[in-house]
Amino acid sequence: MSAQTKTDLLDETERLRGEGSPEEARERLLALTAQYPDDAEVAYRTAVIHDVLGLEAEAVPYYERCLAKPELGTRDRRGALLGLGSTYRVLGRYGQAVETLRRGVEEFPEDGALRTFLSMALYNTGEHHEAMRLLLELTASTSEDPYVREYRRAIEQYAKDLHGTV
């Protein structure tokens, strides 16, 4: 195992996960975590595998650890913010979910998935108006449906005032 690089070992865990052996990937990632406790990418991959296995509570500290590291790559940071926010939501920690997902949307405003997950968390906190606004804006700006596109301006306008009094 010592002859392989960290990258090789991470690639091996991705292969295992892709081949339907996530528990074996998890075991290897936990070993890597012990070997590289301060590595952002190892922490991120360990968080993800816990989520894949439905072990959300166990994923949280790994997400938090990787997000605390400035060397976490942009793609992984985006994934970690979404993953942590979604995990908080699944665990019923709605306020933390909203906070994390808002941070994600601020950092990555073009990411529709982050905005979608934020709208779900907002719904859970009773912020229905903002949740609906986010979804309507996302629908208006990303839909390829010809009928949605035909009414895009109206949808965008009503997103600002759901009571229809704009």
C-alpha cells in the first residue's frame, strides 16, 4: 500500500464505489483519513462515501473538515457545500442547512443545484415565499420548455411578488 500514491489510492476508492463496492471504498477512505488527517480531498471523498451509504451523521465532520481547508479545489468545494447543506437538511438541522446552502449560492451563484437545495431547506424553515421565488427564478432562467420560455418574463415578474400585485 505504501508504494501507491495518495492519488492512486483515491482513484481506487472511486473505482470501488463505481463498481458497487461502496463499503470497501469507505474502509479504504477511513484508512486514508488516518494516514492523511489534514488532507482536504481525502476528507471530502470520505464525506461523500458516507452520504452514499446513508451515513449522513458520520459524513458531517468530514464535510466540515474539508470546507475548513483553503486547498480544497473549487469543484470539490462546490460539492462539499451542497453535500453538507443537504446532509444537514436530511438530519433535520434546517437552520444549518440554510446557512450552508446560502454560503454555497453566494460563492457559486450560477449553480442551479445549490439554489434548488436551498429552496428545499427554506421550505423546511417555513420560508415558503423565498423558496418559491428561488424555484421560479431558476425555472424561468434554465427551462428549455417552449411554454415556460414563452412566459419567462411573467414568471420572473411573479417571482418577485407571488401575490401578483407587481
